[in-house]
Amino acid sequence: LRGEKPMRLVNQRGAHYDELTVSDVMTELSQLYAVDLAALRSATVGNVVETLRKYGRQHLLVVQHDDPDSPMSIRGVFSQTQVERQLGTPIDMIEIAMSFAEIGQAIAH
């Protein structure tokens, strides 16, 4: 799916949802942050919220990597929206640009 077409913001193209491809709406793995499942054994929801804030992201993958000779497994995902729903309160976030592409997208708005 990578590289099928230049990444442009969907609203800039005026595309309707039934014209979108998966690559238009998918967040690439390289853009996601992850925490090891073992590190979460003593974590609180507050720790997760602070990690989301620290990286300025809405999602945090939970991975497990027990054996260095085997691939990492995705065990779950924390979602800012889901945490907000369950807490019944919004989480104040500041989105942090992590690449020149993200800076360009922010300036274009």
C-alpha cells in the first residue's frame, strides 16, 4: 500500500469517503509509538495519559517482545478517545510534529 500515490490531505483533494483508499486514512507503523507490555505491569492510567501527552499522539501501541529471535507482537492499543470516554473527561493534548511532513501539514492549515 505504500507509495501508491503522493500523500495529500484528503480535504485538499475534495475526496468523498467512498473514493478514499486505505493509504489515505491509515497511520503508518513508523508514525506510531509503542510501549512494552512488561513496562505496563505497574503503570496507571495516569502514566498512559502522560505518555500520550509527552509524544503528542492519540494512540499508543502495546507490544510484547519476549524473545530476541522472534518478532515483536502487538498486544493492544491505547486510544486517547477511548481513555477520555472511560474517564468521562477530555485529555488536554498538544500535538507535536515529529517530521518535516507533519510541520508542513500544520502550516498548511
